[in-house]
Amino acid sequence: MLSAGKCSYEIRLNGEVVAVEHSSFDPPRIVASRRSADGRNEHRLEALLDAAQQVHRLSLFYSDTLFRRKATYEVVDDSLRGRISGVAGVNEIAVKLGRFREVEAAGFLIFRALIISHVRERQNERWTGRVAVIDPNTLVATSVKQNCTRQKLSWYSWTYEPRMGDREDIELDEAGHVISCRDNRGTTFRLLSDVTQG
């Protein structure tokens, strides 16, 4: 299982700083935020996990220079159900969960670490499955097939494919926190400081 801790990342696109992301996991709660380098975009998130470290409830907030959106999601039976409020009113969303009930929220890196921790716990070297993915801009959830593969005969190096044609190389520490992530589109996450526990 993923260990408690706090992480901060500098996000770069083709070498240029575009955002800073902070996350904190104090079981059963995840709190995370991301702010663009120019200050125009901001994401905030709070999630509650169950005893198996699966997402049970989420609240998200997104703002840019034109829009503000809020969303709440909750796992009900085999679905992720949510309400999104914004300029256009309120929308209801329901997405069927995959077999392992994985959720990825608004592009926050900690959810990648959480999914990989579940794969490692099952001792799988490769995993493919449906994930309820919440878009960072619209906050709308959709079902997407994702997969990840262990690299270099190490439980700390993984290749993650969030969608067809995309690839991320992820390195973990012993506690399961991401210490680096680089995708095939030129985006990198650099750990700003050592992971702090608890």
C-alpha cells in the first residue's frame, strides 16, 4: 500500500516550468493542489480512500481566467457518480468502474502512485484495466483503458500508458511515492524536495 507522506513537484514542458504540484497523503485522506506558473490556472482536490486504499469520495475545484468549476464524486456500487457545477449549471455524471475500481483525478501524480501501488501489492508485473479518469479541465469523468509495466526487473521503475499513444516513465521510492516522471510529450515532474512522511 502507498505510505503516508507529502510531495511537491515542479512540472516542466520541454524544459520550461509550467506548474507546481503539491500532494499530501495522510490515510485515509489525500489533499492536493496544482497552480500554473503564470498563476492563471489552479486545481485543488480532496479525496477519501477506503480501507483497501481505493477512492471512495472526491471533491475537486478548478479555476482559470474565465471559468470556475466544482465537482464532487462518490463511489456507489460499481459506479463513480458525480455532480459538476459551473457557468452552464449543474451536470450529473455516472461512470462504470473497472474490475479493480481505479480512479485517476485531474492529472494529479499521486493517483498514478496509488494505482501502481495496487498493482505492486498484487505482485503483477503488467496490468491493463479500465480507469475512471476525471479530466483536469472539465472535471468530467470517463472510462479509459490504461496499462502499466514493470521495468528493469525492478518494482520501482514503471512504464505507464494513460491512453493509446501516450507513455510515461515513472520512478518510485521504497514507500511508493513518485520521485520522477517523464512522458513522451516533453512533460517532466521533478521532485522539489525529499518526500516527507506523515
